[in-house]
Amino acid sequence: MDPATARASHRKRKHKRRYDGQQGMASGDDDAALALFRFHESRGGVRALVESGVTTVPPLFLAPTAPVSSAAVNFVVPSVDLSLPRSDAVALVRAAARSSGIFQVTNHGVPAGTVDSALSVVRAFNEQPFAARSPLYSVSSTGAVTYATVPIPRPTDGQPVTTPLLSWRDSLILRFDDRPRDPDLRNLPAACRDSLLEYRRSLTRLGKEIAGLLAEGLGVGAERLDPVEGVLMQCHYHPPCPEPERALGSREHTDGSLFTVLSQDGVGGLQVRLDGGEWVDVAPGAGTLLVNIGDVLKVVSNDEYTSVEHRVVIKSAQEPRVSIALFFNPAKHGETDFVFGPLPELVTEEKPARYRSLSWQQMLDNRSALGHAKPSALDQFRVTASLS
């Protein structure tokens, strides 16, 4: 082996060891770990698998159990018309946030063309030739722009760790809290930049309005949750799947945010879990945007609001699905001394604090360790758990 080849081989082994270590893989899982490494090394994502003509779902993408949803439950997403009188809108938001943890908004002020353009450029980015998109592919989460099939570590539960389960999706991820390092998001492809940044600007205005409605619904001042920022945008592309029933577009999880605003195309696939345990479809609605409550707001509201568990199933073997999620959090969430807990106004003798205060990093670390698993990512921060 010549020196250059030897150095390249060493770098590959070193990279693989580092990647395995980051994902917590056990030595007994070498075949799957190698398959995962090779998948990411190909830099083509799920889209490249589809382009190669796969007719079965590769093992790395197989869902642990076939996703089953309830056909018996006719779930209707609560709807909030933002043109209603303020008191009426607050009442509807409060009711939805307390019950299902998700609602759709109409007359929200975000131009339909802005939403359609953003969804269109995400699809176009993923459907451009391999050579155009692969240079951006990276499993590293550093930087303001990432393009990858993002792995989600599986839970350990005290057992040897296995390889991450890959969702049947490729994601273009924008981190706006990295702007001091990359103020112009210059790694964002030019064909996407204007549409996605305009989309974020429009939703930023909406996010402030929603934060005010949610705060008023808690009986605190409209500015109590402000300032909020749309700090993370995940643009998901779910390619057509040859065996839709054997893969998941996204594993079940709650969001680690105050709240999330989601737009989706007409293909469908989003599901939420109801209190009874049934998974039900959240059908796309023309002209609507979805809002779901995240774990941060569940803590801050002292369990007045519920963070909704949701997932994405693959609906089509022919059509791709596109969605864009913008996650809103307190503007100071990135500061090292940022901690959050139940608002003092919501802690009473009748309803003491349900959670202890925690730092942003503590929550992220715990979510990563659990790998979107049960028990809830918030359980270890419950006051009752700490006293038991």
C-alpha cells in the first residue's frame, strides 16, 4: 500500500471509530455499523437509494414494529382563526394546548405563495442531481447548514447499544442561532436561500403572535414568553418508499421547543398519539399552518399545556412528502446560564411545581441519551420523581 493510500485508509478507520463512538454503537453490532458508515459515506441520502432502484427497505431503515394507526378514531385538529376577536382566539388556543397539544391556524398572515415557494425549493433541492447535493451532505451537526439523513440513537435501557434507526427522509437543516459564525448562511444553496429566509421572516412574525396567545391562555401577560425566536428550521424530504408499511418517516417523539410551526404538502403522513394511545392522522389542510406544543412549554406552563407525541408514516410508494418545521424557543436559550422551569405565577399551593428548573443543555443531553424513547424526556426532571 502506497503512503497516500495508507493515510486515506487510516483517516477512514479513524472517522468510522469516531462516528461509532458518537452514536454509541456496540462492538457486537459491527455489520450494521459498517452498513451505516457506508450509507453516510455515499453522501446520497435516501434519495440516492430510490434513484438506485431499491425494491425493498434496507435493514437500517426497518421500523422495529409495523406502524399501526387507528381507523376508528375520527380526529379533527383543533382550528384557530387568527382573525377572530383576541379573547376568542386565546380561548381556542388554550383549549387546544391543554387537550391535544396541537392546533392549526387560519388567517395567519403568512402569504400562501411564501409557503408554497419554500416547500417547492426544498423538493427541488432534494431532486437535483446527486453531484449537486452530495457536497453538502454531512452527519456533523456543526455549522448553520446541514444536509443529511439524520440518525436517531436508539435507547439503551441498560442493554448493549445498537445502531441508530434511520428514518426514511433526508433533511436540510438551518440553525439560525449559529448566525454569529455564519451570518449569511452562505452554505445554503442559492436556489433555496431567498425562499427559505423569506419563509422564516414571515413565520417569525406569526411566532410572536402565537407566543402571546399561548401566554394569555395561561393567564399571564401576553409578553411573558417573549422574546421568542425561530432558531431551528428542519426541511424534510421523504422520498417515495417501495415498502411504505415497513419504514417510518420519523420516529415517535415530542419536540424540545416552546412550540413548533409546521407546513406540509398535501401528501400527508403526520400522526399524533391521543391520550388513549391510538395513533391518528393529521390531515393536511389547505392554507393552514400547524402549531404543536413542545417540552419547554410543557415545563414552563407547569403541565397546563401538553407536548404532543407525534411521528410521520410513509403514505405513498410514488409521491414524496415535503414538510418544514420551524422550532421556536426563548431568545436566550443558547446562553450558558439559561435555565427554565415552571413560571412562578403558575405555581400555587394547590398546584406546586411539577418540574425542577433545568438548563437547556441538560434537556438536550437527556433527549439525546433517550433517543426519542419512553419514558418521556421530561420524566427525570419531575419533582415527584426526584422525591421518590
